[in-house]
Amino acid sequence: MDVKIKNIVSWTIPYFGNNHYCSYGVLQVTDGTTTKNCRTKGDVIGDTTGYQYITFNRRRYEVVNKGRLHSPALTLRPVC
């Protein structure tokens, strides 16, 4: 099945005073039959800079921003 982002529910850009260092949010993800809201994870000390992922149907997908910070073009890539 091909998993795609259907909608960006919320997207937050961290500013001063926020304990995140890269953008994060909630994405509506679908595989054609199931639709689910998924919160991005991975913004903690020890992860690589900018690495964000979601978990959908017990699989992990990396969230890749092919756009800019203020106008994201998000895609998903399976993590092995």
C-alpha cells in the first residue's frame, strides 16, 4: 500500500522559548482505506537534526520537507 499525507492538520514552527528545534505538527495520513491523524515525533536530543517521523499501521515513516520552512511540501518515506 502507498501511504500519503492527505492533509496538514497543524504545523508549528518553533520560536524562542519553545523546546523544539525543528518544525512539528499533526498530519492526516491515508493508505486508501484507513485515515488517521498522526503527530510527528523525533524532535529530541540524540536524533539527527531535522529527523521527523510518524507511526502508521505499526510502521514508521520519515517525514521529508521538500519545500521551505514557511510553506512545507511534506512527503513520507518508509524507514526500514
